[in-house]
Amino acid sequence: MSPPVSIPASKCYNIASIPADGIGPEVVEAAIVVLKQLSETLGSFTIDFKHYNWSSETYKKTGKYIPDGGLDELKKHDAILFGAVGAPDVPDHISLWGLRLAICQPFQQYANVRPTKVFKGTQSPLRNCKVGDLDWVIIRENSEGEYAGQGGRSHRGRAWESATEVSVFTRHGVERIMRFAFETAQKRPRKLLTLVTKSNAQRNGMVLWDEVAVIVAKDFPDVTVDKMLVDAMTCRMVLKPESLDTIVATNLHADILSDLAAALAGSIGIAPTSNLDPTRENPSMFEPIHGSAFDITGKGISNPVATFWTSAEMLAWLGEDDASKKLLDAVERVCEKGIVTADLGGKASTVEVTNAVVEEIKSSYGKAAKTA
Ligand SMILES: NC(=O)c1ccc[n+]([C@@H]2O[C@H](COP(=O)([O-])OP(=O)(O)OC[C@H]3O[C@@H](n4cnc5c(N)ncnc54)[C@H](O)[C@@H]3O)[C@@H](O)[C@H]2O)c1
């Protein structure tokens, strides 16, 4: 009698999907199609999605983006796949704080990870920047700093009205993001971290930021660190992209620098974001960097690559490193074939890019590929 064959139980991940507004539903739908194909083809994990229709439409109907008990519901999931929030008829600070930040902050997703690179088959607007010259990971502090939510307005509408927006830097908050950034740099081949600051002008919070970085650096002697003022950093990103690798910056600075990074890599339509709770007490949230893009909503031309890439980041976070790499490789091969949307200079629709990635997964990793 032959010994019993042990079949490893396939892991099943429960993902909450919140497509929300504008092109969010288009790109999240595309990512779900691709993730389901990957799971079916590889057979090493399954993935279940539960959809939440929290959006600006819900807000307009009910006065809330997240219903009572919504965060407890979300907490039951392994991760969250998010689209974008923002509608032309809702002020942006209401939509951002009502949905995205209302998840990031209570879930302590303090590390925001934003990788950027020039994909094969795509072009940087920088004349001399080739594939490999721009390959960065921006680590954004995601829980305090300029977006801590402190401040207020008084004497509304009067000539003497005043408003404050208080940046908050705590030793605990700075230390944990620095540690995360050093660990990220340490895992990358170049082991190079650039600390972005503005401590020449902002002499309290930013000086604490710099000081804590120096202390944390002592635990990472193999990581080379350099420091840049945020204004000079914009020049270095454009003029010497190859001199950068891992970058750590505050909530506001990294928010701005990462959009610049995305544009320098070819388009904001390819750039992903992970909002991580590194303690893993709460689910982490994965989304494209871009917003709702009202100007192209419903036209079928939104670039789904950023949401594919963030889905690959989500798989890696869940421990599916092989699947993550396979997904990103498949996406890059599709770009290399020139099947790209208009923002990358192509003519393909969202659905055409999605179908091409699905076919690429089947042909590269399916039965036919295994027997070839
Ligand atoms: N994380 C988020 O949910 C998030 C992020 C940024 C902006 N927003 C919100 O989105 C709304 C629009 O903001 P915005 O116009 O400043 O930024 P945006 O990212 O929505 O759009 C900027 C430009 O990039 C283009 N673009 C964005 N994503 C694209 C894609 N996938 N494919 C092709 N082109 C793409 C758009 O067409 C637009 O021309 C606002 O309400 C804003 O508050 C939300």
C-alpha cells in the first residue's frame, strides 16, 4: 500500500474590499479579477472578498462614511483592499477624514510604504532615466506629524478669524517609523536610507525627528544614512534618481514626494501604497496612491497597474511572497508588451490591461507552462 499523500491545506485569506469613489471601483474590480486568477492558477491559496459600499454616495445618504460598528467588521479581515475616496460635491477634508484616515488612524497603520520604479516597457519623463535607475521605497509616517488632526478654527467668518493646524511629533511615533524605515533599507541590496527633514526652518518637531533618527541608526550599522532638506530632495529626485534607494519622510513630505516619485516613474497610475500596522494587531490596508480621478471616471481608461501592484504588496504582507513576485512580474511583462493605458502613452483600456494580465498569469504559471 502506498503511503497516504498529504495535501497541504490551502490558505484562505479574507479580504475586505472598499472600492469607494470615482475610478476606485474600476481599479479594485480589475485587481479582484487578477487576484482570483492568480489564486486559481497557482492553487496555493484562496482569497475571499467581502465588499463594503462605503463611499461618498453612502455619506450623502446617511451622513456617515463608515456605519456604526463598521471598524469592528473590518477588523475580522486579513487585509483591506481600498480604491479611492473623494467626490466633487463633498469637501476633500470630509471625505479623507471620513473614510481613509478613519481607518488608518484607529488601526494604527503607522507605516505607509510607497515603492516606485520604472517598469520595463514604460518611460520616465526624465531623459536619461532607464529601468533600474529609479527604484525607490518611500516610507511615510502615517499616524501623526502634519496630519495628526490637531488644531481648530475660531471667530469663523470674522476678519480676525484664526485657524491652526498643529504638527505633532512624538518620540514614540518617530522612533517606530525610523525603525521600520531602517529595517526596510536593511532588507534591500543597497542598504541606503535617505532621511528627509525640514529642521532648518521647523526647529521643534523636525529637530526631534532628526535626533531620533540618529539614535535608531546606531542599531543599524550596516545601513548608510544621509539627510536631505525636503526642498533639496525634490531636486535630487529629478537630477540624480540613481543616488536614492529607501527614503523616510513625514506624513506631509512623503505624501508630496511620493506623487513626484510616481510621475518620475511614468505615471501616478502605477504607484501603490501599503498602510501597515507592523504589530499586526489590526488589518493593514492596500490602495493605489492615486485618488478618484473625476476627469476619467467611467471612461474605462483608468490604469489598473497601481492596484495590481498594491495587490502584490498585499500578498507579500500576507506571507505569499512567491505569488506576490509572480503577480508583479506578470504585470511588468504586460507593460513590456506595450499593453498600457493612455497615461503611460498606450491605447489599451482598463479591461484590456486586466485581460492581458490574466492571460499572462495563465500562460506563465498555468498547467501548460508547468509541462512545457
Ligand atoms: N487615497 C485617496 O483616496 C486619495 C488620494 C488622492 C486624492 N484623493 C481624492 O481624489 C479626488 C481627486 O484628486 P486629484 O485630482 O488631486 O488626484 P487624482 O489622483 O485623482 O488625479 C490626478 C490626475 O491623475 C490622473 N490619474 C489618477 N489615477 C489614474 C489612473 N489610475 N489612471 C490614469 N490616470 C490617473 C487623473 O486622471 C488626474 O488627471 C479628490 O477628491 C481627492 O481628495 C483621494
